[in-house]
Amino acid sequence: MGKPKKVKKSFNYTKDRRKEWDKAKKTPTIDCLQIRHAWDNKKSLSSNFEEMGLSSDPNKTLRIKAAKELLGPKDTAETASRKETKKGKKMHVVKELETEAALPQEKRLKLSEPDVAFCISMLEKYGDDYKAMARDEENYYQDTPKQIARKIRVFRSIPQQYSAYLNSK
């Protein structure tokens, strides 16, 4: 057996290590608009989140009890004092996030071009006869009648692609 080769480390003269260190120290940009406006750069991450009423560590906030804690004696006075929740000063952030999360999102579903072509050809040949579609030569992937029906249902639910098919008819 051969011996492993020793790799000689060489210094990279093209990199500026000071600039890399400075880039790493900079705080990242916050994508969430509500949190970005309420953020205070003079405070730490955990204190900022606590002030907004958010959790920086969900494992501490929603702690799962161990088996010993579940089976052991219950101290009602001690658990009541632990359950005191701290309300943040900037609670408007949580409310804005909740309203944004409650908004319905638009569907961004699109079928691929080969699937659209398959659905169009099957609809033109057979209409709604899915068993005949399953036996067709164009059914390369050997889809079952239910799979073809599901694919055509998805095709009909996409207004852009289905309306283009109806207009071409």
C-alpha cells in the first residue's frame, strides 16, 4: 500500500484577509420589512427579538419537558411563576406579521410545456374519456386514468395556460 501524500499549504496572496474579516463582521440585511424598521443596531439579536415580542430561540420558548419532569411532583407555585410572559414594547411588529401571514397567497402553479402539449392533445382526441387516454400511444409515461385526470384537472385550474388553449380552439 502506498503512503498518503502530504499536502503543503500555501499562502494565498490574492485574498485580502482584513477585508474578508470586515465583511464577516457586518450585520446581514434583514429581508422582513417589519423587523427591519423596528430593529435597533445598538442592541443584541435576542434583546431586539424580545422587545418585538418574538422568539430568538424557539427551543427555549417552547421547551419540551423531559420524562422526569412529567413524572415528577408538580409544584403549582413554581410553574405559575415560570409562566409569566414578557410582553415587548414593539408589539405592532407581531401584529403586522400576523396580518401579512393571514393574507391569501396567489397560486403560482404552471405545467411544463410537454405536459401542456400532452393534455391538449388528449383533450382534443378523447374529450373526457380517461381510460382511452391511458391506452393512447402518446402516453409515454404510462400514466393511469386517474393520473391523467389529475394532470388535466391541474391544467384546467391554471387560467393562463387553459385560456390560451380555449382561445386557440
